[in-house]
Amino acid sequence: MIENPRNYKIESVELNWVKIATPIDSFGNKVYEMQIVVSKEQADVLKANYFNVKEKDGKFVIGLKRNAFKRDGTDNGKVRAVDADLKPMEDTKVIGNGSIGNVIVWQYPYSNSARSGVGNSLTAVQVTKLEKYESNNGVDFAAVATAEAPVEPKQETADLF
């Protein structure tokens, strides 16, 4: 187990399900989260460095999270996001599945009455190859005129055969 907190950088990973624009609700906690897909070689190294690597459909996957709030209720800060040129990404909602990048994770030892181990908190992401997320692939609803009065459903009866 590590003795001191540290930043751990993971390079050249596939980025999926990136939700770092605004925190989402995860079992009663507000969190930022994303999933990374790593190679078999990376998976072996990351397992040895306290990451929970799961094999899914022949891919090696790690779920990363960052609590939006600290235990005392104060803001924990957003996940920092930059592009390949280290320019801040203002709109992280465009990071689509299959983007490639690097991530930094804050690792820290913990111990309480129930257990001890190493915690991981997503700190930053650098998108080196953006696969732009486009909502609904261009398919969406069109505006429709509204009826002046609500339409009552017709109730019709039919003879049973």
C-alpha cells in the first residue's frame, strides 16, 4: 500500500462515458465520472498500482470518479480538462466515447474501522484525440403546433366476436 498521497498519470487511454461538465447523482453522492479503456499491459501495471481494473467484452476498463463535495460539504472542485495543446476545454460535453487522452488520478491511503486501502480520485483529463459527441446523431423532434384545447381521447366500443 502507498504511504503518502500521490498523483498518478495514465497515458494513451480510450475515454468513455465522460461526465465531468456537471456532477451527477451516484447513490446519493454528487460525482464527476468517466470510464477509461486500457491495454492488457497497462491493466497489469494499474492493478499493481491500486486501480480496480475489470475485463469486459475483451477490454480492460476502469471507472474513475471525483466527489463533487468534500466530507465537510465544501466544493471539491471540477475535474480539470485540457486539449492536446494544454488549452482549457470549456465544453467537456463534447468529449465522446472513443476519444483518446491522458488522465491524472489523485491516490491516497485511507484507513477506518471497517477497512483500509488506497482511494482514487479523478483530477484531470487531457484529450489528445477528440471524438466529438453529437447528441442524437442529428435525429431530433421537430416543433409542432399546439392544439387550442386539449384533445380528449375517443372511447369507442366494438362488438366482441
